[in-house]
Amino acid sequence: MREIKVIVVDPVGLHARPATVAVNAASKFKSEVNISYKERSINMKSIMGVMSLGIPTQSEITITCEGEDEDAAIQAIEDILKAQKVIG
């Protein structure tokens, strides 16, 4: 299992546009991908689940990947969130 903890720096938090891009990226991998915020863990392949977390700016989130392509999955999601300027 791979895990990263990151801080959301986007002034609006994790909002619909970058969340959609991240969900689409997570969906391309076979691994189980989860995002956690305030002790709630959600499947990152579900846009409704991710949006239900309501993640504001300056929040710490944890992304975990477990499965055969977990290394590639965690790296891709981190890169996409950085490219979308959601995390620093």
C-alpha cells in the first residue's frame, strides 16, 4: 500500500473541476484508490464521493493506493493534483 499526505492549497479547496480530473485519473488504474479527510475515507473513483467530503483550502488529505499498479497510481494522482494547483 502506498500513501501520501498533502495540503490543499487551492483557495476554493478541492472543487469540481480538479476533482473530476483526479477521479478520471484514478479510474484508469486497477488499484483501489481512496481519499481521506477528517476520518472519512472515500473511493477516489467516485466523483460524488469525493465531492461529498467538501474539502476546503488548507486541509490535510490522505490518498492511499493498494493494488498491482499502486506506485503508478499514487504518482499520477499526485502529479495531476499538482498540475491542477490543488496541492503545493
